[in-house]
Amino acid sequence: MLASIMKLKSRLSDMIEPDFGLLDRLLNLEVLTFREYQDIRSETGAAYKRSEAILDLLTSVNQCVKFLNALKDTSQKHVVNFIIQDGGQKRCDFYRAMLIANEKRCNLSVRGVANALRSGQGVGVGGSIPTEDIFYLSH
């Protein structure tokens, strides 16, 4: 994920809005230290310079996850989607792994649901696949 963010840095710096809550949220999530927060906040000029400064400070996957959460929290989900889709090219492996983990958590495969439906076993009450497992797949 860090590699994707760095690859997209110049495009992201134009998309990110750092001044309306993002810096504060990154400070709260401990992505930025107070000194880094102050340095970026005091940066004069165009917003893209502050965005670049934020991106330059991302050095770990953990920071990237917190960064994505901060973007979501500040109504910048379009930026998150852009990153996840690797600039519109593909899904990020990180989110693929999350989907696989969800599938394992409920111990149910999508193929299993399809097979149960095709064979007429049904899904939910009276069927072979409990409704609560379907709930986990959809949330």
C-alpha cells in the first residue's frame, strides 16, 4: 500500500484537502507528531505542498492504514478509492486480503453459497447455510 501511495504521490497531492480536518485527524491518530503537524500547518502556499509534506511522512503500512481512515473521516473517500484502485488500475492487495479474511472468518466461501443455491439446499432457515453467515459476507 505504501508503494501505491508513493507511486501516486503527485496525483494525490492535487486531490487531498489537508486544511479542513485532515491534519488534526492525523495528529489524533498519531500518524504525525505535534512538531510535524506544526511544520505542515505553517507551510504557506498551495495546499498541494502541505499534501506532499503529509505523503512524505508516511513510512509504514500502519501509518498508511491510519492515513486512509483519516481521509474517510474527513469526507475524502474518493481519495481512498483512488488509492485502493491503484490510481484506477486495480484493487489493492491489502483489500483483497481483507475480503479473504472475512471469508475465512465466517467459514463460508462464495462458491459454497452458489453451490447450495444451485443444488436447491437453500440458504437461511431450513437450508444448509445459516442466514447469519450470509450476513457476515454482506457487511
